[in-house]
Amino acid sequence: MAKKVKKAPTPQITVASRIKEYVKSGHDMRTGGDFADALNAKVTDMIDDAARRCESNGRATLRADDL
């Protein structure tokens, strides 16, 4: 039987209050309750992709090029 791998929960690295503040001041809009979590998921995916690219290039430092 294959062993199930538990995926760690996505860390909350975005700040909901700052997101709401930015959207309100820059676009005069409100944000839904699920927006911050969805944005957080996209940001963590981008970081994971950048880390894979960095590693495949033999580096240990993420750079803007990796995005």
C-alpha cells in the first residue's frame, strides 16, 4: 500500500488588513472574505515555482529573475 504524504498547510504570508487597505485606497473597492486566502495561495505557489527554478539553476538564493 502506498504511503500517503501529508501536505503541510499553506502558511499565511500575506496580511489581510494590508491587502484590504491597498485595494480600498488604490481601487476604491472592497475585498471578499475569501480574497486574502486565494491571494496567499497564489503567492506561495509563485514562491514554490521560483524556488524550484532557483534550485534547478544550482543556486540557493531566490532572485527576481526566478519569478
